[in-house]
Amino acid sequence: MMRTKENMHLTLYSRPGCTLCEEAAILLDFVLDEFPEWTFEEINIDNDAALSLKYLYEIPVLAHQNEILSYGKFETEAVRNRLLEKR
């Protein structure tokens, strides 16, 4: 399957004041230095009632095309391995 920019995009679900979320964003920036073809956007779950209900107790949540790749405390090697699987 040929990868395109659209399917090389990650979503990080988070909320303000969440220390784990802040750490996840920093870690993701670090890991994505090795994966320049990938992009990510951070979405504040507080701005969407459905997302807040869905992810409130799991944030931070890293998703790729509706598949959760990681949640809670991120580990660099685990995130790196998931991205390698998706290449």
C-alpha cells in the first residue's frame, strides 16, 4: 500500500493542564524527528463533549486513522515501534 501525506498523520488527544499530555507531545516531537514523513496535530478533548467522554480517563491518546496506537504514559520505544509498523 502506498503511503500518502493524508495517511501519515497522527492525532494526539489531550487537555490543558495534563502533565502526561505535555510529556507525550514533547516525546512525539522527539520521535517524529526520525519519521519526517509523519505529521501530528494535538486536539483538546475539552472542546468536544464526545471526545471528552471517550478519552477523559485515557489521555494522552495517540491515534492513527481511528486506531489507538498509545494511551496514558507514552514510552519512546513503544511509540517508535508502532510507527515502524505503520510505515
